[in-house]
Amino acid sequence: MSSSRIPIHDEQLSAWLDGELNAPERQAERAAVEAWLHDHPEDAARVRLWAADGEALRARLAPLLDEPVPQALRDTVLRRPWALPRWGMAAAAAGLLLAGGALGAGGLWQWQQRHATALAAAAPSSWVQRAAAAHAVYVPEPRHAVEVGAQEEHLARWLTRRIDVPVKLFDLREQGFELVGGRLLPDGSGKSAQLMYQDAQGLRVTVYLRKPEVGTPAAFRYERQGNLGLFYWVESGAGYALVGGLPKEQLLALAQAIYNQGGGGN
């Protein structure tokens, strides 16, 4: 890590995430932020979390654009002596909603800290639901939680051949989790793989891997389904879903480790 870099603040990270540094006159600032993120994985993880929260909030608020203009807003506009014509009022209301939906991801993240319950995740993709269902089915199993144990050398090769996606056995020991093993699963019209990890207290998390359909959103996202948290993303032709009953920050640290070891990272 370079200690000579000028510190990058959250406002600059937010601007980078929102694409505000893409202008030609801000290329030097953009390069400085990207260098900082490369050298500071904790900040890189925070930015990915902002992006995930931003996507969830946008999905959550998108249906509002199809709703009627709220009566309170109509009354406020109509009370003005310079009241707009009907089409103008509708345009103004739509503009207000669009402005809210276009908030920068950094601002969305700050808003989310105060309104966390409003971000109950947008309806997850079907493959993410299957990842959560597979976790719920196999994690409680005392003796047959996995199909092939971690000690069997062919585990990664076998799963790679079956799902047509490179399967890497991620090392999560630094985060306190040991690989238990893996199994092959049905996944819609195809197949998927599940890797299972366990900590010293017997708590288990799973990593669900699959070959995504064309058009599957690639954004790094977070959702909760009951007592389970899920981080999921698509990168380099593979879909990843990390599932576990852990606090969001702890699950994020595991997702970051997976990403850095080839689960979407370079």
C-alpha cells in the first residue's frame, strides 16, 4: 500500500460511483480515486456496498413512477397563485420523483442509514431465491450437508465440468470459516454448485455458483430473506450468491474475500 497518496474522502468516492468523475477535466481525480480503491480494499468494499444499496433502493422506488401524483403534492401546486396548467403540474411531479430516483449512490447510502427498513429488498431474481432455498435445505443437515467433502481433490474439477463455470474453492480461513465441501444442484433448466463453509461454532454459510442467463443484472447487491442475508453478483460469465445468517458487515467481509480470490475479481 502506498502511504504517499493524498487521502480520498467519501464525497470523492460517491462522485466516482455516480460517474461524476468521467468528464475529461476530472480524469486525474478519477485516476486518483481508482488508485486509492486499489490500495484500500476496505474502502472498495464500502463503495460496492453503496452500489448494492443504491440498486436496491432504485428497484424499491421504481414503481412510484407509475403511481398517481400524490394529492398533497397536487394541493401544494394548486395553491400557488402561479399555478401550473395540468400538464405542467404532472411534469413537475414526475420531475420530483425522477430527481429522487436519480440520487447519487453515495447519497442513497447515507439516506439508507436512516431508513434501513424501507430498503427491504426488491423482489430477488429466481436464481437468488433458489440459492436461499438450497442454503435452508442443506445447512441444517448434520451428516449429509455436502455431496463431496473438502478433502476430496476432485471437488473443484467435478463441479466445474458439471456447471460449465470455473469453480474455485475459496479460502475463508482468515474470516474464520473452513470449507466443508460442495454439491451439485438443479438450477432452472441448468445446473448450479453449492460450496459450504463452517466456523468454529458450527455456523454455516454457502456460496452458490451458476452460469447466468444472458441479461442477468451484474450489479453487486444485498438482500435479506427472513433471517438470511445474501450478497450476489455476476462477473466474468459466472453468478455468485453468498448466503448466511450473519450481520451484513460480516457477510460483506466474506463476499469481499470471495471476490478478491476470483469470485468476480481479477
